[in-house]
Amino acid sequence: MYQLDAQSAREADSIGSYLTETGKYIGQFTRAEKLVSKNKGTHGIGFTFECAGQSTRFDIWTMDASNKHLGGFKAINAIMACMSLRGIAPAPGKVERYNWDTQQRETVQAEVFPELVGKPIGLVLQKTEYEKMRDGQYTGETGWRLEMLAPFRAADEFTAGEILDRKTKPEKLAAVMAMLTDRPLKKRAGPAPASAADRQATRPGAPGSGFDDMDDDIPF
């Protein structure tokens, strides 16, 4: 009835390798993949974040098909500030994806943002309840996932705004952590289904990055 599947046996060992709890983490991005929504042409970046041997994945949606900025645009700029990056650009690269047909992880070609990968970064992650969807329709089921609430500089815990304002003492992160809790759903699905990109675009982004006027005042 059952035959040993070596890959499944190995994957059972990795159950504890995923970040699952609300908290403050210091690690690095191992994936920063350019995303474009097939349905609406929304642009974003798909991240894999690793910390102490554990990982989580999340997407940040930044612009709609007409290049209008969404809430996630501020979050990406905040990440850039915490990494002392003035700009990022997509380039050909490779990412790991799960193939549902073969039920295996595969390495495939993709457009990535190499400047964001492999550098220390701090993230505040919030365990957030969400409504599951299938084929554009809500299934009536809910799940939990980690979403990025705010980034911070790994070396000293300064937030993006504090870095740009040349603050001498980090204070905002402690205030965020003092009020941080899991975020359950407040509302169930309305009559019109929304895409994952739409929901990400309408949720508040990370604290304002201060990148509205990019000039010589940027301290990096």
C-alpha cells in the first residue's frame, strides 16, 4: 500500500524549519524575485527570508499595471534604506519553486533583485490570519502566515526613518515590539472576491521610508 518515498521522508524532517511566530528576526533574504500578477499586471517582489536555519516566504506588491504606487512601495523603500541601497534593478537569476505536478522543488530561471539577497536585514514579522482562495473564490477556510510589518537595520536596530533622519538612538523598534501581537481576521469575505495582490496592496505598508525626496540628504 505504501512504498518508501525518500523525498517525503526528508521533507518530514523540515517541518520545524519554518518561521511561524510573531516576532523580531535578524537574517537575510535568500530570494528576491520579480513578480507580475497574471490577472491584473500588478508588480511586486517575492521574498524568502531565512533566520537561524528557519525560513518564511512573503510577497510585497508595489505598483499596479499603470505603475501607480501601492502600499508595498513604501515597504520596499524601507528595506532599501535599512540595507543602504539607493536603487535595485532586476537581473536574470535562479529561484527555487515547488512544482505541484511533480510534487518536487525545482530550480528555475527567473528575474531577481540580487542587491537584496545575502545581506543582513532585520524584520518584524506578524502572524496574520487570512482567508484562503481557490480559482479567485474564497473557500470559507482560513489560515495563518507571517507578513512583514517593518524592517530594521540588523547591526543596530535603527528603522528606515531613523536612518534617513540621522537619529543617534534607535527608539521606534522598541515601541513597535511593545504593541506587537498576532493579527486575526476582523472581517470575513465580502461579496466580491479580491486577489492576493489586491489585499496586499490595501494593507498598510511599513513605516514611511522618507524616500519622497531622494537627494544628497540620504546618509548612504
